Amino acid sequence: MSKSKTGSLNPMYKKPKSKEFIEHMLKDKKGTNNPKYEKKKSKETLAKISKELYVYDTNNKLIIKYISMSEAIKELKIAHGTILKYIDTDIVYKNKLFYSYQK
């Protein structure tokens, strides 16, 4: 959107939207109407966005390396937020240290 139509210059600025309009907008992006519907990411794209996760013991010995965060979540049965918390803080979690690197 151009800057000439932002904020108070927008003709819809602070105008209420009806429930019907909101439902119609939401419906337009569901299922086959969604531009990303049934589109798969290429291996190259997945490689760019995935993060490797390294799990070390308290003696700094590598226990296991996961190729993606989702693989680690499934195998370790730990929530994504929990892993991120311990990566950011470098705190030991159940005798494990987590480190992550972008490929």
C-alpha cells in the first residue's frame, strides 16, 4: 500500500467492518482460495529455514545432532518453546544443553 493511503488518509480508517465482511475475508483465504494451498516447499527452501539442533551432556560431549527442530521436538517430546528457552539461556535441562545453528 502506498504511503498516500496509510493511516488517516485511508478511506477505511477507523470505519467499522461488518461481521459479514470479516467472515467473507476469512473465507476467501481458506482451502483452495489460499495461494499456498497444497504447495510444498522445495528441499532447498526447507534446508534454508531449518535449524540444526545439537544436544550435549553436562560434560560438553555431543549426545546427538538433529537436522531440524521439528525432528528434535518429536523425538525428545519437548515443546518448541522449551527448547528455545534453553537454547537462549544456556541453562541445563534434564542434564542436557541445547545449541542451535542455522544451516
